[in-house]
Amino acid sequence: MTGTVITVAPTGAEVSKAAVPALPVTLDELVQTAKECEALGASIIHVHIRDAAAEPTLDQGRLRATVAALRDATDLIVQLSSGGAVTDPEAGRLAVLDAGPEMASCTMGTVNFGDGVFMNRWEFIVDLHVRMQERGIVPEYEIFDLGQLTTLQRLLGQYDLPAGGHVHVDLVMGVPGGMPGTTAALAACEHAIRDLPAGTTFSATGIGRTTIPVMLASLSAGGHLRVGMEDTVTYAKGQPVESNMQLVARAAGFAQLAQRPPLTTAAARDLLGIPRR
Ligand code: KMH
Ligand code: ZN
């Protein structure tokens, strides 16, 4: 069994800076976080950006500057979110690819998302997948519910493998409206992933208090890890997360205990079919 790819999702689109001052929202805060998380064992950074008022934005200039700054300062695989916020229009989400990331997220279906709806129509999914193929951007297929793995199977059957030829999915568990963050749900997904192309890899993240059970379940099932303040702002009961580094350090510790230590950025690139820099 291989080591562990650790993805850090430091910001997201839902947590407010006012409520969580430790959330990285400026470019400087993001770059500093990225450097420290890389040193602790992260190899992918899943990026949502904020505007001057710390609100989520898909501003093209800011996205390009972010990709450039992260590339300059780290060897992390830069994965832009094409999910954005639930209020973002499809055109803006597609235009994220114009910022030239190495990787981008691509969600496999519509899901209730708390009080909102995270809309991902089939035609939109196809559009994202094909545009990423054309531009050599490697997708991370985001899975919020079991049936979305069947959608991915259909997508790959009809529109072929992604750029690089390797399939990587991320199980986003415990979203109110999606699958629960339980070992049983992760095992069901792991079983369904066996029907995807040979060599398909997966990571998993548990929202809120499901972060620890999902990490342990993923490691035991041969999966990789995603952690970060996009998904969790409570470290333990009554204890707010201090930083993304605290979450990456815990994930790296769990991976070491599982005897699947964090992969370097170069090894993660090799595994995911992303060229080394
Ligand atoms: N913010 C959520 C609505 C992604 O980044 O691709 C969508 C999300 C998934 O976070
Ligand atoms: Zn995201």
C-alpha cells in the first residue's frame, strides 16, 4: 500500500472570517498557510478565494494571481475549486479553468447543501470534464453521495478518461444533505470505486465532527485524506481549530500511525498523473 496524499482545503466558501478569524482569506495568509502545510506533509491545496471584504469570489484576476503565487512559493499541487459557493453561476464556475490550475474539482451531482442547493446538472458536469480534458487539467471528482460514483462511471464511459489518464475521487462526507460521515458509508463508496477504472484512488473528508471517523476509515480502507478549515472549524469538542496547520499535523500523525506516511509532492504528482515541476 502506498503512502498518503494529504489535501489541505484551507478556506472554502462557507465559513466567515468574522466568525473564524484564523481562516486564511488574503493571498498572503493563503500562501503562508500553503508553505506551512506543505512542510507538515500536505501535497495538494484545494483553493477557494475571497475578495477584499473576505467574501467568496471567482474573480479571474485574483484566481490567476493565486495560482501564480502558490506555484512560486510551494510545490503543492494547486487545485482550484470549480464548485465555488452555492450562489455562483455555472459560467463563473467554468471560467475558473481559465486561471490555469494543474487540478480542479468537478462535482458529480446536485446535492442539498445545508439550507442551499449545490447545483451540478449533467450537462454542466460534462462541460467541466471535457474542458479539463482539452486543457490538461486533472480533475478531482467530488462525491457527496453514493450514486454520484455511478454518475462518474457513466461520465468516464461516455467521455473517456481525464487528462493524465488517472482517476482520483474525493468523498465529501457529512454534508447536511449528502451521505453521512461514517465507516459504513465510506466502505460502500470504496466498494463502488472498484467498478471504476483500475488504479482509481480516493481521498475522503468528513465535515464537522465526522472529520476523525472519516480519516480513520479512509486510512484503513486504503484511501487518502483531505482536511482543512473549509470542512472543520472545531478541533475537538469545545475547542476551535487554531489553524489549518493544526489539522494537517493531526492528519499526518494519523497517516504515520497507519504506516502510510504523507507522500511528498513529487510522489503525489506521480500517483495522480500530474507532471512534476
Ligand atoms: N462550496 C461548496 C458549495 C468544490 O469545491 O468543488 C462546493 C464545494 C465543492 O466546496
Ligand atoms: Zn471546496
